[in-house]
Amino acid sequence: MKTLQTTFILFVFVPLVNSAPPIQQESLQFYEYDTDVTMGSLIQQDYEMQSKDIRKDGTNVSLDTSLRLQGDDSNVPPTKDTNLPTCLLCVCLSGSVYCEEIDIEAVPPLPKETAYLYARFNKIKRIAVSDFADITTLRRIDFSGNRIEEIEDGAFSKLLLLEELSLAENRLIKLPVLPPKLTTFNANQNRIKSRGIKANAFK
């Protein structure tokens, strides 16, 4: 009986064992899969660490961030440039310059061909000789509604073509010497008294 059992084991069980796939083959496949996963995890971790370093360092900017930085800046408040050329700050039309109600504190540089200057309702406090030194074509000047307290002697002396001048609603305490061809002059609502009018003011 034992002989039959031994023979059965040799002819039946042993071939089954030999035909089974080796255990090492299965473990090898599992090991390769695990290695792939581990390498992928390391790459992902390295990428995340570099991304953190970039964000901390600030030396590199992602494409998405770069596009945002280059986006529409229409919400940025405009800056006020006080050094703008006169014809951007004011309105210039064929010999006429309109600088009204723009809060300027001095006479702006004028184009040499200016014939009519309207600078009403600003904050001009003083008129200097240099303001009109090179502008000999002026025929009309209107400084109404400013804060003019002083006009230098000779400020209008070179304006030989000037016919109309308004200094109304200012803070003058004396009148300047007026050009010889002046036909219309307005100095209402100032602080001028009789002693502030020179003998040659209307010469």
C-alpha cells in the first residue's frame, strides 16, 4: 500500500509542482512594478520641491503667472504728469491756447505763434517778464479768476500787438505798465487802490 502511495506521489504530484510557474518570476514582476512606482513618486516629489523653491525664490515665473503679469492694466490709476507740453495740457487751435480750469500755478510755455491766450480760473499767482519774452504775436490775454498778486515790471512791454487784457478777479494791489496798443483792459474785483495806479500805467 505504501508502495502505491509513493508511486502516486512521484507520477502525479511531482509533475504538477514542476509545471507550476516559479515563485521568483512572480516576485520579479512585482519588484519591477514597485520600482516604477517608486521612481514616479521620486520624480513627482522632486518636481514639487522645485516648484516650492521657485515660489519662495521668486527668480522664476511660470507661464501662467507671466501671462497674468502681462494682462490688462486698465485698472491702474493714471499718474498726473505736470511736465506735459502745453498743447497736451491745454487746447491749442490755430493760434489760440485755452488753459482754462486746469489748476496751473504759472503761465505755461506757449507756442511762438500764439495770438490768443485764455488762462481763466486757475491758480496763477505771479506773472514774470520771462513768461512772454519770446511771444510777440499775442493780441489777447485773459487771466480772469486767478490768484495773481504780482506782475513784474515790463512783463507786457514786448507785447506790441496786445489789444485786449483781462486781469479781473485776482489779488492785485497795483497795476502793471500796459502796452501802447491796448484798447480793452479789465481789472475789476482786485485790491487796487488809487496809490496802486502808476502815473504811466496807461501811457
